[in-house]
Amino acid sequence: MNFFLKSISYILHPLLMPLAGAIIYFVAAPRFIPEEIIKSKLFGVLILTVCIPIVLFFFLKSLGIINSIHLENAKQRKIPLLLQTLILIVVIKMVIDVYRYPELYFFFLGILFSMLSAVFMIFFNIKASLHMIGISGITMFTIALSIHFGMNLTLLIAALMVANGLVATSRLHCNAHSNLELVLGFLIGVIPQLTLVNFWL
């Protein structure tokens, strides 16, 4: 059980959530999108939101700025999160077209607002759970997609709800966050997605 709960923190790492959201969107969207376009968009998201942050992590670690991929210390979060916001801006500006993929565009915009909120919390020495931000944001996005496209995504939504519980349990088990930090992470992940839904739902 100890290994399982610790592995959840890696399997459902916040770095993977933007890519997971993009995959869910392209699978769920009923409109025709050429396969080549889907692959190119997913590849762009993979490079920008997963590969580049990993490279930056090793660079920052070599400089002694951070010491863990989970960013357990509030002070260590500032630079990585600011770099992540810049990467998200690049994704929004160069990869996701608001006119062709409005749902996905506002999903990434919601992630950007969530990251900025997490940065804001750092100034008060509060490290809201990035894991909860990621999984709760993608859950809210999936619920909105289900309503928007009129599709039955009940099983996926149920699985994501379970994932929310597993992530919270994992972070508590690892003593990485308090209950308050998990609740803040959940709210920071959900509220931007719920607010921006008004622009495309």
C-alpha cells in the first residue's frame, strides 16, 4: 500500500495533466479533426509541458535552486512555477488556436490562471497542492466537455473522481501537504475551469 500511494504522486503528476486534458479533448470532440493535426498538437503539448519542464528541473536542481520534482518547499516553487506559466503562455499563443479549439484553449488558460494563483499563494508561504490543482482541473474540464458535447463520459468522470481521492490520500500519506493545502489546491484547480466554461459551454 505504501508503494502504491507513493506511486500515485508520480503517475498523476501535475506535469502530465495538461497533456492528459488535451488527449481527453481530442478523443471526446465529435468534430472532425485530421489525425495529423491531432498528433502535431499533442506532440507540441508533450514537448512544451512535459519534456521542457523536466529539462528545466534538472537544470534548476544542478544549480541547487530545487531538490525535488514535487517542489515540497514553498520557496523553491517560485521559479519553477513562473517558468511553467511562461511555457503555458507559449502553448496558448502558438499551439492551441482559440478559434479552432476553443474548449482546449480555455482549458489551458484555466491552467495558466491556476499556476498564477499558486504563485500568489507562495508570497504568503502557502504551498497549495499542485497535484490537486492538476487532477481537479482536468476533472472539471471533463465534466464540462461531457455537458458541452452531450456525451456520456460518466465512467471517465467517475475514474477522475476516484483519482482525486487517491491523489489527496497519497499526498497526505507522504506528509507532503496539510488538509488545507489540499483543499486550496482543489479549489485553485476547479474555479478557473468553472469560470472560463462560460466562454465556451
